[in-house]
Amino acid sequence: MRLLSVSSVAAASVVALFSLTQVQAYGTLGHTLTGQLGQKFLTPETARQIEAILDPSYEGLLSKAAPWPDTIKGFSRYKWASVLHYVNSPGDNPPDRCVSTYDFAGLDIVNGLFNMTATMKHFKDQPPTTTGEASILRDALRFFVHFVGDIHQPLHDSGKDRGGNDAPIKFGKTKSNLHSMWDTLIITKDIKDRFGNDPKAYLDDTLSLAGQYWKPESLNWTDCDAANFNVQNPWSNTTNNIKKLCPIEWARTMNALDCTYVWKDYSPTRDYSTDYFKQVTGPASQFLVQKLLAMSGIRMAAVLNEIYDPADASSVPEIVKRDESPKLSPRYLRLLEDALAH
């Protein structure tokens, strides 16, 4: 069965008969941060249009939209989307062999990004005329923002042990798994250890790294290899015109990190809160975890700018000055406080 097309996304009652078998998506904190980072790189016109698409309760903030797809996983109406949070490639077995291949008919995050991008572009060219179409567009935007975050978490790009969910680890006194560690534990500990439990300080540091430490590489994060557009996908007629969108390339790059960092020297008895943690959050890896968050936000914004403000989308804009301190829900704040207490 193919992914739903732009037109068939409208059939919200259509349910693909698949279950979520691999992963829980990037943690709430990770998605909130990627949304905040993305917001900083939106042009004012793109930000205006996004605010018009989203429900008023979102206040036009990608950081509020990004976690939404994880909140509706139990809804039958959205069951079709459960497999779109990850991609598995045959033969992939990190750290010995990392393989990332594209499947035209795949029900995965790569095609999910093509699908949602095509849906947004479709309604940009032909604005919604009904509340149902407006709802489809709103969902596509929220899924897009979420999937960009997911695809930049390397364990969403490898099927080994269900993306690390079945790979137990120790993280200090906490027993967890490799996937949850990359989703939440590493980021939470980094904020606690280096930034005094202040997510905004972490966000500001990540922006500073993108603007200084990772240059000139960061200036090229929105470039896509021209070869990407020689590969057909079910929405090629639309997505080939979005030159900042290359999820095939993104998935391949993230998958390679599963061999070089994520799965390297894996052991269920290893304490991952010590040397491993220092490596992936520190200069030895160019502050890899923050780097992936920044890549996600910048690429997210680049695609959205190309759709909603193409006149100004030729280059990464300067950070839009906007007072957006991390707006975390009370429920999330409680979870964060609990996590930081361990």
C-alpha cells in the first residue's frame, strides 16, 4: 500500500492497517527545541502565514505544533501516520554496516516528509475553501515540523532493535534504552549539567554555535545535492520544485551517525552518562546533539520559507528577533522537573 496522496490525505477516515512497531518519537523537549530553532529562521511573511494556518492557541509557534503528532498516536483517525516517524533499510546493521536506501512505495518518514510538503504546497497554490481542507493543511504542517525533527534523530533512520528501543542501557541510576536516551535523557542531562536546568540558555547556546562555531558548514545545511531530484517519489511533480527539501539525503547522513557515534561500542552494561555522554555533547563531536537540533530547525525553516515566502528563501535568513522564551506546557515542566531530579 502506498502512502496517502495529497488528495487522499483528505480522507481522514481512511486508515492504513499498520501499527507503530519501531519507535517513540523525539521527546517533547527535543521537538520543542527544534520548533523554537526553526521559528528563529522563518521570514516574517512565512511566520505570518504559519500563524494563519495553525489554531490560535498555538500563537503561530512551531514549538507548540511540533510535539502534536505524538499526542494523537492512539487516535484511529491518524493511525495511517504511525509508521511515518521512522525509516528502516534492508541490510542496515550499525555499527558494522550502515545502509540507507529509498523505497518509492515505502511507508516511512522520508515519504512522510514528501507527502506533507506536497500537501502544504498544494494548498499554498490552491488555498483551502472548506474547514475540512483547512484542517488537512493544519495537520500537514504539524506533521512536517515533527517529522523534520524525527529524521534528525539518528535512531529514527535505522531499524536495528526497533530503532534502539530494544537496546537496554544504563544512564547513571536510570535504566532505559538507546532510543529514549537520544530522545530525551542526553538533552535533559546536558541542560542540567551545563546550563543550570535552563532550556532557554541551551537554545541560545545552540543558536550561537550555529552562527559561529559550525560556520561555514552551517551555511550549507539547507543545500541539497542535485542528485536528490533525479530520484522519483510519489509526489515528485510537486516536491522536485522544493529545492531545500531532501529527506533522502538527510536520512542517509543521520544513518551514518549510527555507525560513527550512536551504536559505537554498544553494551547494555555500559554507563552512557559518562564518557559517551561527554563525547556526543562536547567538542569531540562538535557538540553533535545540539548540532542535529540546529540542523533540524534551520532545514525546517528553509523548506517553509521556500513554500510560503519564495522571494526571500534563496538564503538562510538572519535570526528573526522575536521574544520566544521556551513556552513549555505545565505537564512538560513537571516531566522535566522529574527527569532532572534523577
